[in-house]
Amino acid sequence: MTDTAHRTATGALPSVAELERMYWVMVTTTLADARAQQEAKAGRLQAAFYPVRGMEAVCAALGVVLQPRDRLVSTYRNLGDAVAKGVPLKSIVAELYGRVDGVSKGKGGPMHLQDDAAGLTATTGVVGSGLPIAAGLGIAAQLDGDGKVVAVTFGDGATSIGAFHEAMNMAALWRLPVLFVCQNNQWAISEPTERQSRLPLYQRARGYGFPGIRVDGNDVLGCLAVTRWALEACRHGNGPVLIEAFTYRMDAHTTTDDPTRYRLSDEVETWKLKDPIERVRVYLTRNGGADASFFEQVEAEADEFAADLREFVFNMEDPPPERIFDNVYAEPSAQLEAQREEFLAYLAGFEGGEH
């Protein structure tokens, strides 16, 4: 998008503060992402981790535009979304390792981050399953009538799941304040987008009677402008809206088993030239008055945290077994309490050598 298009969509160019915030989110996400991949490959992070490199601008735009009261539902590829929504990075990292200080108390792992205080209502490990959750939250927001918006992110592969169509149809029929954000990284594991749909994915919204729009997911200004416009449409009763952010997954689908033989090396190199972090850096330098010291400070802070990651995590404790039944229900049932007592008795016997 050009500067003229940005002004048309939003009335003004983004502020320097907004772009600086986006830059911080993107750099922090990238460095944490790289370190998590290293830890997983070394066997110290004993869980599947889903890299987000290349998709940072989409995440950062959502983080700037969403208000603290707005809700966000994410996927297993959730690191950028969680950082952008304001979830404390230490709590995110602790959860990746299953530590008790993690955002889900160490019981969710990388696929299941949840921080109600930050507005990250849920992340899901099943492809497409976040969309009906978002529709349900949209119904609640509509009933509350407080102008709250629900955003849900998902990959291009999720658009082939039945839950995608069910949620889109429900949101359209009831005009729910739901912003659907397809982070189209062009690979549903190893299946390219062109083998998933005859139409561009954003056009699927037309079949349900609401707007769909595609944006260059590596263009920071474009992502911010389109996301802001769509979110305000939802907030003022003109939702839902579908955004297809056309971007690229730089790394493997997951750290567990993905040699990426399904794509060409020159394809990756081409997309590296479109790095969204470098694009916002150039823009801020030319138009925002940011100097080298700002970039150095942001990068140094993120790099220092990444360097301290291992020591930070391994000083934390695992979740105690007796807390396994916590957070199942807001008000535990008598049956659950009985199961808890039975389990505690079993633990006591195990520690006493009875089992």
C-alpha cells in the first residue's frame, strides 16, 4: 500500500510510537523464536515448537490496534500473537518449557497459551478450532454491548476445515464483532495455497455476505492500516471482516519433524528480501526520526533476554502434581473434589513406597 492508501484507510499515517511498538514486538518475537528453535533442536525444549519467522508484521499490527479489553484467539503458532497482545514474555517462555510460572501454569505448553488479563483468551492445537470459539466470544461481546471486538488468527490450511465455514456463516448471520485474520504463510504444512483453493482465500468472505480483503503481510504499514479499518468496522456493528495477510513462513512447520524438502531454497531467499522487520526499520529511519540508538536498544534488550533464557527457565519449578485439577472449572464440582482427594491419597502412598 502507498502512503495515499494508508491515509485513505485510516485518515492519517501511523504514529512513530505505533511503529516503534511494532518494531519492538517484531524483534522480540524473532529473537525469542530463534532461541526457542535452538533449544528444541538441542533437546532442552522438549515440546513441539511452531516457528513464526516471517509473519511478525501481521502479529504486531494486531497488537497495536487491539484494545486491552478486546479478545484474541490464536493457534499453536502463537508466539507473535502472544507477545503482541501484551502477554509477559517470561510467562510465555516459562509455559513453553512447562514450568509452574508459565502463563498457563505449566499445564498447557507451547500450544495452549492463555492469559485472560492480557485478552489472550485461548490458543488451540487443533487446526481451525479457534474460529467457533471466537464466534462464541463474539456473541458474548454483542450481548454485553460494550464495543468489544474478538480477533481470531489462523493459517491458510484452516480455511479448508468445516469449522472455518461454520464460524464465518454464524458471524455473518448475526453480524458478530469478529475479525477473522488468515495468516496465509502459503504452506499448510507441505501443501501450497494454490492446491487448496481455486479462489484467493479472502474472497471466501463474499460467499457469506461480508467484506474480505487481502494485504501484503510483510508490509507493516499496510497491515496496520487494513487491520485498523477492519477492527473499527467490527467495533461499530459492521462486522465481521476477513483479512487475508499474504506472507511467508521462513522456517519449518515445526521443530519436531519437518525437513522442508517440499519447497525450493531460492523461494525462501526471495522472501528474505521482503523481511518485514527491515522494512519497518527503513521506514522509521526515513520518516519517523528514529536513529541507530533506538534500534540498538531494542535489539540489545531482546538479545539479552534470549541469551539469559536457559538460566531463567531452568531456575523454575515444574507444576506440582497435586495442582493437576486446578483451573478445570471456575467452581469445582463435588465429583472433581473427590477425584482430587483420591489422587492426593495416591501420591501420598506413592511417596511412602506403597505403589
